[in-house]
Amino acid sequence: MTLHASLHLDPARVVAPVSRRTFGSFVEHMGRCVYGGIYEPAHPSAGADGFRQDVLALVRELGVSVVRYPGGNFVSGYRWEDGVGPVSERPVRRDLAWHSLETNEVGIDEFMRWAALAGVEVMYALNLGTRGVQEALDVHEYLTFPGGTALSDRRGGKPYGISMFCLGNEMDGPWQTGHKTASAYGRLAAETARALRSADPGIELIACGSSNSSMPTFGAWEATVLEIAYDTVDSISAHAYYEPVDGDLASFLASAVDMDHFIDSVAATADSVGARRKSPKRINISFDEWNVWYHSRFMAEPQTEWTTAPRLIEDAYNVADAVVVGSLLIALLRHSDRVTAACQAQLVNVIAPIRAEPDGPAWRQTIFHPYALTSRLAAGTVLDVVVDAPLYETDRYGPVPVIDAVATLDEGLSIFAVNRSLTDSTELTFSTAAFPGAWRAGEAWLVSDADLTATNTQAAPDRVVPRPLDVSLDGDAVTAVLPPVSWSAIRLTC
């Protein structure tokens, strides 16, 4: 059976400019993300600085714009000064977050060199778990001050020019080292923000929001934190991970419904605080952790030994996971008026689009492809797309449209769409009549497979790759048939 759906597009219905920071990622000192991921001095591809060139090439291909570093839960116990100075003199520390040993072989300076090679901006996360105002000022001085002070001279060389800082990580979570109540955290965040702004008035600061929307304090946490810190911060964070629960693939494919609601709820809470304060300022959202994560598997395998760079949550992603990741990118773009940064967690090996083996190859996981194509093709402005599509039932979210889509407009028109139906292809149509010019098909791609469990592996790294999608243009009418459980990108040019 073939279903029918249509998109209604209007160049005047602009959501916001496409933010390149939507295509962010996350490097945490966790598992093999750093050691054995981006950094492996003994690898055949490693440069003189120890960074794997094969991984760097894939990072550039992925189209990452900004990387959050160094955590994550790791940052709440991190002493940044352990990772500067001569490597041979750096201490080995326990990392309580991931029950690992941290060698500090890679610290701020090494990571900033990697970021320059990768061509990415850095979003730096501050430790507000076990540390506070003074340490935040110290690391900010080390990173950004031109010279002539003790810490900037210790750095040597030019300042790194970081402008975006996270005020801690998931401080609402009892698992977090230094976990705090909303009021205690809000006060510390506000105090730290005021101190940092006295040093750098142009700094961008992100307060910790809820670590996920199922937290019992969700909503109340954001309201309390922002009541205290509203005037001192620019954004509040949101984190969300998705996995199929009890084999419920239909609900899993509709995960973007939850992300939409999460974003709308945080925005509404922030606006409510702003209204009570009679403030003209608007708080944005940094969705700086998101991905598919089979969290239930990780929780079933706790770490018992203290080792360096253990294999942690190296999920192998399948076709359905790739479709969900593509749909989450659609949701993030749709909210570009409020979501001004987003980071898929993480970049290499740890729940990542890129996998790398010691002394071996690096390859693209299935989720690499919708991310890379969206990053490359989404540009200009995001358009508010009205979707007219049949509904299907989900246990978690109720009736949900089989088609979800977003569009961006620059010198071309890009459409990103997902067919959530488990069984039926959907004929998708839209018109370019509202857009001046003679439009033609530029490129069109499809991520789909008859085997939804298919993965890319070291032995078969290209088992799942984007395939060309047939697109028909008849005057102003554009038509494409999307297979069940598929993600697609269509690019039209004049």
C-alpha cells in the first residue's frame, strides 16, 4: 500500500536563519572518545601530535561546527590544570563519573590544537560540581586572556578565543559529582556568570537545564534556576536520549515528538520567568546532548575495574537508529528560533557516528549519514512547513503523522523528510509555485533498507549508505516516493 502526503511551503513563513551551531558534537573524556578515538599516537595515521588523521577526515566530512568539551559528567570532577604543562609531569586521577583512570595526556592545549585541525568552534564546559567561581575565572583567563598575567603566560601563544561556556553539567542529576538543588545551583551559576562577565562582557553562558524531561524536577528546575540567573545567562541546556523500549519501534520512530515537546516546554518556562520579571530578554536553548543511546544496555553493565579508556557504550547503530537521528535533526532545525546550539553526543566511539579501532580503521556508522547530509544541505533560513499526512498509532505518543519534514531556503531549496510508517511507502508531494524561478532537481538522497537492523561494521563499513532518491518534477509539482522507515533529503536548484 502507498500512502499520500503533502507539504505546504511558503518562502514568507520563515522560522529563523539556519544556525551552524545546530550541527555540533561532543567530546568527553569518557571511554574511548579521546584516547583511542581522536587521539592515538601509535596509530599509522597519527600525526606528530598524536591525532588520528583518518578520524579527523571523517569529522570534517560529518560537517561538525562546534564541539562541547571536556564533558559531560566527567567535567564535574575535572581539574583543568592537571591537563596543562609538560605531559610527563601530569598526574593520573580517578574519574568518578565513569569509574576510569584519567592520564591527562590530552588536556586543554592538546584539544584546542585538535579543534583547530578539525575546523570546529569549542563550547567549553566549566566544573561547577566540585569547583566554582575562582576555578571558572582561572580557566577562562588561561583560555582567553591575551597575555601578561600568570595564567595567560603559562599558556603561552595566542589566546584560544573561546566565547561559549557551559556553567556546569546536569547539576539536577543525583548521579552528578557535586549534585545540587535548583536554588543552590542557580545561585552558583549566577555568581559565576557575573564574575565571568566582569572579565569578558561578551561571553556567552549556558545554564544547566534538566538532564532529561522525565526528571521529577523537570520544569520546576528550569523555573527556579532562571528566577535566580535569568539576567546573567544567555541560554539553558536540554539533554535527551532515545531508544526503543520493549521493542516498540513505532514509538521510537516518533521520538522527535518528544523532542518537540521538550523544546516547547523549556521555552515556555523560560518565557514565563521572563514575563514575571518584565524582562525584554529572551533565553535560548542549547540542546547540547542528544542522540540515540541504548541506555538500558549500559546500565546493565556497570564498570568494576579502574582502567584507562575502557570500552563504554560503543553502540552499533542500525537503519532505524539512523532514521530517528535524521528526524531529531528535523526537530532541531524546526526550532531554530530558540535552539541556537545543539551537540550530538558523542563524536567518536562513545554512542557516536564515527567508530575507530586501535591500530585499525575508522568508519561511518549509519547515523553518520543523515547528520552529514543535513549539515551540508541545510543553509539560509528555516521555513515553517505544514505537513498534511496520514496518522499512525503509537503507544507512547498517540496518533502521529507518518511524515515529518522541514525545509531550508538559500539559493536552493532543501527538504528533509522522514517516513515513520513501519509498513507503507508514502508518496510525498509539494509545490514550488510560491518560489520564483525555474526549479530543477539538484540531488536527492535516501537512507533506508529492507533490513532495519543492518549496521556498518569494521568488516562491512558501507553496508548502509545513502542511495539516490528518484524525484519527479512536473511543472511546479515535486513528487518522491519514500519507503517505510526512511529518511530523505531533496535539494532543488534554480
